[in-house]
Amino acid sequence: MSLVFALAADLSREITGIYRERLENEFRAADEACSGYLVNKLGKAEGIDAFSLFTGSEVRAYKYASPELVAHWADMGRLTRASFEAQYLASRGEELAIIERNY
């Protein structure tokens, strides 16, 4: 197996687990802050799952988010996978370089 592929696969699994945990925490915080009102009328009519608003595209999220959730995101931000990966890699840059050298 390629060193690059092995490192990327391991890192992807690690990031996915940590990201999922962060999303679940953000979902619980939003649910509490919005008193359970996360999906708007259109979203409810279409059977949209509230958690999917945290993982889907921004356009879809804002299309189906309740006004309470939109306000919550305005205050707290909406964490995307891309921004989480960037933050994670930036925080572990030097450590990852050391790991790569030892693979």
C-alpha cells in the first residue's frame, strides 16, 4: 500500500469520527437553544430530518432550517466538513508531519 494512501485513509477515518462527534454535540446544543424547533414548515412537510441540516449542503440546510436555527447558526456558526478538516489539519500540522516520516 502506498504511504500516501495509508496515511490519508487513517487520517480520513480519524477525522470522520471526530467530526461526527462534534456534529452530534452541535446538534444537541442547537436543539436545546432552539427549543426543538430546527426544521421549518417546508422541511416538515417534506419529512426532512433535522440532523441532516448539519451534514448537507449549505443551500439545503438554510432552505429547510427554522428561523430559530438560522439565528443560532448566525451566532454560533455552522460547521462544515471542509472547515472542520482545515481546522483539524492546521491544529495537527507538525504532528502529522512527524507521523508521516515514521509511516
